[in-house]
Amino acid sequence: MTLAEKILAAHSGKDRVAPGELVNVKVDLVLSNDITAPIAIREFERIGVKKVFDPRKVVMVPDHFVPNKDIPSAEQAKIMRQFALKQGLVYFEVGQMGIEHVLLPEQGLVLPGDVVIGADSHTCTYGALAAFATGMGSTDIASAMACGEIWMKVPPTIKFVYHGKPGKWVGGKDLILYTIGDIGVDGALYSVMEFVGEAIEALSMDGRFTMANMAIEAGAKAGIFRVDDKTLEYVRARAKRTYKVYEPDEDAEYARIIEYDVSRLEPQVAFPHLPSNARPISQVGQIEIDQVVIGSCTNGRLEDLQVAAQILRGRKVHPRVRCIIIPGTQQVYLEALRARLIEDFISAGAVVSTPTCGPCLGGYMGVLAAGERCISTTNRNFVGRMGSPQSEVYLANPAVAAASAILGRIASPEEVMN
Amino acid sequence: MKLRGKVHKYGANVNTDAIIPARYLNTSNPDELAKHCMEDIDRHFLDKVSPEDFIVAETNFGCGSSREHAPVAIKAAGISAVIAKSFARIFFRNAINIGLPILECDEAVEESDTGDILEVELASGEIRNLTKNKLFHANPYPDFMLELISTGGLVEYTKRKLRAERAIE
């Protein structure tokens, strides 16, 4: 069995599972946010159950339109807050909250071997910790909140092997954009993407979260990494309960094995309006920008801010450009503050926001007007994603985003640092 | 369950931001969501749709976010079913759960154009293009799923099932 199959087998009380098999899976964590929780709560109440299956395993995070952006958003956040408090759920109020997929691993709420389902498509982020994590809709989440189980079809696993050591400005974002560019936005539809190889072993935990986060952008049900010393070090400092490390069998069967040599990979930029429109930075050409966003569940972690600060430090954001930096959680914010990264950002002329999903999905805190262009470290560049349907979003890593902020056009970090 | 209406055809990778832009997700009211269905890629969608019409699309329909608001908006806009070459997995589950029928059929997509009249029988999986006088076959819906869709989705279906089980006891 593959790593994903082993986790699903263990959670459905079976010795073996095979791709295509329908299984009822016990879940370790059920997540929702201020957009998806109100519907999940409504459906939960329609089912007619009084209490959630286990309040310690149901997490609600207000992060999308919170701190409340308008009255309807405030009402939605209120529905969620009241339900969470009444049921005694794991809930993070403004002041403790952060972007859910940065927050939950940081708080030790997701551990290796877990099955996590969330009413948010980027729930697949937790695969970086060798958990099986996948996004679902509110009604599925309501049902899981009631009974602690969910049916799933066991997905086939595609193994991606990354050979070689990538260059200085190439991170997890570039590996995943390159991969999605190769296989397409439905290249891993219904499947698990398992990431292995020399470049993956060298990748930091933050870089792994970035890669797992975007598995959904290739249509995957989950992205997953094996446990190594970096995983254990990350988890040891945070875990408040026991967990189990699963390893794939030597003879595990993969639907496909795809291999890349990434030793000469350049930073990638995904052009509008699909994450699969990836091009190497050297082939981008002259593209002027109006806005830069550095943050999100994809690239809002400390390492991402360190990379951005390295480039912005002692330089100035182009006078025509709005550079918006959003630490993923209060903890990330605080650590960035202590490391004086926030000072670097503000001195450079960037704004720093409290944690929120805000601009990534065109909510607030950086919505685009018609004809405007943004380079963003987020995960989607669909039509209208960040605002006007006539605006454009280019996806890139934090180094490219920071360099672009300085030069006012999409730029390689090397243009600034040399 | 027999459905009949005209085709509104779209390309590949129609994503959930196109189906219902996130800026309207500060409500979960189906009628409010329906007002903005497909507006970023087809501004006149709502004016063109009559009750029971179909969305027909290429591959990977519904890719992107997990928002259940997407199938809810489509259903509330009056669309009776979506026919595509393939669906993104979260959308697939969400559509069934809220009682929006979806069918996978390559031939029906290839040979149907905007404005064609289709007749769809979910129990048999038959898709008839009355304009072009052609018949296509998608996988038929099993009985429990037909019941789930006709009762309005997973929650109603679960409630009825629980009630029936209690009555037997």
C-alpha cells in the first residue's frame, strides 16, 4: 500500500484498501471557516443532532472575511462564533486566529497519520505532515461533525520524484507550479500526489506546506509527504497527543511515477488565468504590475517573509506599486516582528496586515480594479479571483514577488540582488 | 426523473470563482447567490436561463474552491443538471449532496451546442438531443442517488432514512 492507502486503511478498520474502494473513514479533525461554517451549521442543525461527535476534533477558524469586512460577513462570523462557543469547539477568536492552514499545523492540531477533512479546498496543505487531508463541501462537513466519519473512495496515488538540488531562489512554490504546468489543472484529478526525491528531502517544512497546499490546483484529492527528521522536529515541539508514523510499502503500487530533474529549474510565474500557465522567470518578458501580495495559506509562513525581507531590506517599493504583506498567523507576525522583518517591510514602503485570507479570493485588503495587474504568492489566478473580472493575477514565490515590488514589473530576484 | 431544457455551453476548467465569485460569499442565501451565478465569464447568463435548462461543459467543471455555494447557485438559477466531460472532485460531491444532478458524457458534450434542446432521463442515463436528433448514454443513476436528488439532497435523504428506520423499530 502507498502512504495514503495505509492511513485510510487504518482509519477504516481494514488491513488493506485499494484504489477505487469505498470506505467509511474515521476523522481526526473536521475544519470549517467563516464562509463555509454557516452552511455546515445550518445543515448540521437540519440533521437534528444536538452535539458534535467530539468538540476537541471540530475546529472553526474565522479567517476569510475576518476581521469582519462588512455587515453580512459580520453576521456569518457571528453564526460561527455562537455555534463554536455553545458546542465548546476548538475556536480561534480575532487576536488568536490566523489563516487556517498556517494556523492548524503551527498549533499542533494536525499530526502525522491523521485524517483531516475541511470545508476549504486547501485543507490538502496538511499532507506536508504525512497526514491524509482533503477539502469537502459544507454538507459533508455537517455530516462528519455529527458522526465523526465520512465516506471516501480510495484514490490512486501518483508519485512525483524531484531529482537534483534547485538554485537559490527556487522554493516549494516553483516545484509545484512547474509540476502543475506539466500535468495541467486536472492532471491529478481524484488522485493523491506523493512528493519524494532529493529536492524534497532538502525542502524546509514551510516549503513542503506550500507544495501540498497547491495539490488541489492539479485536481488532486490530497498531496502527501513522507515523515523525515524535519517533520519530526516540527511536530515534536507542537504535538499535545500521540500520533502514528506510516510508511509506504516497498512494493506499493502507483498509478504513475513522474520524474523531474530540478537542478536547473528557474523560479516560475503562472500567467492568468490558470495556475498551470507556468513559465520560467527568464521567459516572462516586460509585465508592469500595480500590486504585490505576499502571504496566504500558500506562502504566508515565516520562511516566506524572511525571503521577502532579504530582498526588500534597504530598498524601496516602486512608487506606482502597492505591496501588501500578510503574515499567516499571529505567531508568524510576532516572530517576524522580533526578527525585525516588519521594520524592513514598512521601511521599504510595504503595508503589513493582520492575518486574513482577504485579497487572495478578492474579499478585501487589496481588491483589484479593472485593468489592474497583481503578482501574488497565493494559489489561484482565475478570472476575477482578486477583484474585477478584468484584472489579472500572476502567481509566484515570495522572492519574485518582492523583486517585482521594487522594480514595478515582474522581475527575477537576481535583478535586484546583483 | 425526466428533465428537458436548452443547452448553455462552456469550455474546460469552469472554476468555482467563475460559478460564484468569492466577493458574494458573504451570504449563503441561494436566491442571492443565484443572482451572480456565472457572471464573471457570462454576464447575461441569468437572462438566458429558463427553468430546467442545462449547463454543458468540457473537462474539469467546478475546479477550485470547496464552496458548496457553487452548485447551490447553479441549482437556484434554475439549471436542472450539468453535463460535462469530467468534474472536479469536490464539486462532484457537493452537487450530489445538495441535489443537483450531474452527468459525465463526452459525446453529449462534443455534439451539443448552445440553444440545442436536450431531454435527460437520470434513471437510464439517456441524453437525447432533440434539436440534432441524437441519443447519448451517460452512466445511469442508482436508485438511492435518484431518491437523494429527488428529496433535495443528502441531509433530507438522511433524515428520511433515519425516520423510516425508527418507524420500523
